[in-house]
Amino acid sequence: MSTGEPIRTGQWCTWCTGRTDQPTLIAVIETGSGPGAIQYACPDCMRIHRLRPFDPAMNGCPVYERRRT
């Protein structure tokens, strides 16, 4: 059953809550019970919040770049 509407693709940005067609995986949150979560960021939020892509070595925690002083 088609409504003629285009299928929306992409993910929701966890930081600005907008939809993005260029999501970057930032964090995977695992829980002992119940559903976990996956956090994505759009390109603008990646830059504004200095986010870095998901790194399994960081145990799913978001990684932020340090400011240079």
C-alpha cells in the first residue's frame, strides 16, 4: 500500500533532535536489562559539540575533542 510519499531515510540526531541523512554513530549504550540505545549526530552537531565517531575501546561513551589552549 503506497501513499506516494517518499520514504524518509536517515537517523535522528541525539543532540539537536533533527533528522539527518548523514548520521555518524557516536555512542552505543548497553543496559543490563531493557533496551539499550544508539546515539547519532548530524554533521553540524559533530562540529559544534566536537564529537568524534564511535570508538568501541571507549565502552560506548561519547568522545569529545579537547580544546586546545
